[in-house]
Amino acid sequence: MKPRERLSTTERVRKVFVGRARDLKDENIFEKVTLVAIMAWIGLGSDGLSSSCYGPEESYRALGNFHGMTIFVALAVVLTISIISSSYSQIIKLFPSGGGGYKVATKLLNPRLGMISGCSLIVDYVLTISISVASGVDAIFSNFPAAFQPYKLTVTLAIILILLLLNLRGIKESVFSLMPIFIIFILAHAFAIIYPIFFHTQEFINLVPQATREFRQASNSLGTFAVLVILARAYSMGAGTYTGIEAVSNSMVILKEPRAKTGIATMRLMAFSLGITVLGLLAAYSLFHLKHIPGKTMNANLLEAMTAGWNRWIGQAFVIVTLLSEAALLFVGAQTGFLDGPRVISNMAQDSWFPRRFSVLSDRLVTQNGLILMAIAASFVLFVTGSNVTTLVVLYSINVFITFSLSQAGMVRHWWQVKKKEGYWIPKLLINGLGLILTVSILCTVLFVKFTEGGWLTILIRCTRHVFALMNSTVSGSILF
């Protein structure tokens, strides 16, 4: 009988929290840890869906007293989601091994722009973790007395540690453990969207004609250009809604074969669920003629409005469960940062922008060094900003749209270069061209509108970091972020 191997105290602790090392002799080991489309949707799509907790609200509030035109903004947002997701589907086909915005900018533009795109992505995923956890903790602590507020940062850091341990155990294990939260969110919000439309069917049908009348009235009093500016600002203020769409293209390596097919299926699930959720929520806000109430989210106002005539206990239970599912999904949204951030770092490490150790897999087949780095960076950001969600959202939106814009520019250049070889290059060029126009315009608008609220800090940090990076780019691992 083979004697049992004796483990040190450190190894026993690691085994409890992280798990036993995987059998690398198993020929099907990588097949066992990869994800099918629906599981990838849960693991990667939670970031996009969680943005429905704040993205549509920003757009609705930006309309001011012109809420009758909400449906125009909603349709524009859905169209944008469709265009960006379609353009990223083309990136998935062109780069089925993954890499997303970093690979696109590196291969199709130049390595320097690839480095900028990669750094933007890493900062984006650090902020994904920070914002998701901070927003979820805010939602939970809003129900507690003020005396509990000093404990928020401690709880936030503890949740990041829990998520880190889940991800150190493995990709599939972390996704399976968070699946119930995702399902509850989907079911609760599907009902919250269907219910108002079902009981206000005629008003829902008249949303577009009503919005058209209000547009004409506002144009007569303010001028057409002024009304268009209001609509454009409201559309751009919902920029956080689109974050997470790029996640699939960065994590192709964790998907089941054939990866391109699985990736496109995942992308379609993400785009459809996000588009329906945003359209439904904005339509519901308009149907109930909601007004912003300080201290409450628009989703909380919507839930209270739709349950006003219900049995008191049933209504309160539904509101509480739905809002708790939002808070929990924000925690799950941080999962995208833990899945994609280390993957981008690994790709950059292979090109010597980071030390090579960040591309090495652990015995649980995860990029352990990258995961730990992401957790430390997110904790540092939360500590420095005091978990201020407003500041984090500004930094978040700007960084993600830098990557979006570079990715679309790279794809536009590619289709133009291969136009003599590619039979159907014009439709593909148009998709990425539209994506480029939309992402650049949103980036410029967010920079302009949010410059005094933190946009200047993003520009300063980014310029300083890239000057340092270019001066030291010959040294492996010299890129700081």
C-alpha cells in the first residue's frame, strides 16, 4: 500500500482554500475546465448585465424634464449594443485564440498602440472589480444605520479576497458557485420588465408616437439642435451600459472547442440579454413617469411603483429579493475582471510587456500571479478612492472606450487592407466603421462632460504612465499601470 504523502501546514491550508492540484497527465484536462456558451454567458455576461443597475439610470436622468423621449435613447442604446457586439464577433473570428483589444491593436495597428490598449484593458478590469464590489456593498449598506458605514471598506476588501480564492480554485468552479445569483437576477428582472409592459400595453405601443410629439414640441421651444444635444448627452451618459461586451474576445482560451463558434454564441447571448434588459427598463421608467428620488436608484423606484397595489408583504418581499439580486450580481460582475484581467496580462507578458511569470499557469490551471495582482490593484484603488463609485465610474468609462476605439480602428484598417482578397469586405468594414464612429464619439462626449468630475485625472495618469512605458519598453515587465 502506497504511504500517504505528508503535507506541510502551508500546503494543507492551500488545499482547503484553493484545492488539490489538477492531474496534468489527464489528456482531457483542458476540455474539463473550459466553458460552454451558456456557462461563459454567466461568467462573462454578468459584467454587462450588472451595468443595467446604473447605465439606464444615467441616461434617463440626463434627459431632465424630457422623459417622454426616453424610448429614442433606449432604441439608440440597443442599436449600439448590436453594432459593438457584431464588431466584436468579427474580432472573435479573426482572433479565435483570444487577446481581444490588445491583440487587435498590436497586430493590426502597431505594438505601441497594442500596449496602450492592453494597459487600458487592465485598468478597465481592475475598475470592473472595484466598481462592482463597491456598488454591491453600497446597495447592502444602504439598508443599515449610519453607524455601520465605517465598516464598508473592510467588507469590500473581504469580498475581493473571497472572489480571489474562488478564482484560484479554477474558472469553472468560480462560475458554478455564482450561477444561482445570476439566475435569480435574470428571473426577477424579466418579471420586472414584462409586468409593466403587460399592464400598460397601449401606453407601450404609443411610446414612439408620444416621443415624436414631445420632440416636436421641444424643438419648437428650444430649437432642434438643442434637443438633439440633450438626446446625445443622455445617450452618452449611459456609456457604462456597454462595458463587458468585449469580455468574450479576451477570454477565448477558456471556451469549449470550436472556440470561435462558442465565442459568437456567447456574444449573442450577452448582447440579446443586455439589449432586452436596457430597453425594458428604460421603457418601464417612461411608462411609470418616474422621477429621481435622492438616495434611491431608479430600479428601486420602479419596483416600488409597480408593486404599489400589491399585497404589502408580497410586494416588499419582491422588491427586497430583486434589489438584493442586483447587489449580488454586481459582485458577480467583478468575476469578469478576474477572468479577463489576468488573461490580458498573460498575453502582454508573452510579448515582454510584463514579466514572463504572469503567463505561467498554476497547478489549478489558472494564471495565479495575474489573479493576485488584480486583487491587490483593485483593493488599492478602493482604498485610495474610499470606494467612491462616482469617481470609479468616470475612470471606468474612459478606459474601456479607449480600448473599444483602438479595436474598431484596427479592424477598419484590416478590412481595407484585405479588400482585394475578402469577398464580402464592405459589410464588415461598415460594421467596424460604425463601431469606430460610435465609440470615439461616446469617448469624446464622456471626456468633455465628465472632465471636471475625474476625467482630467484619467488623462493625467494615462499620459504619465505611457510616457514612462515608452521610455522603458525595452525592459521586460517595466510597464506600470
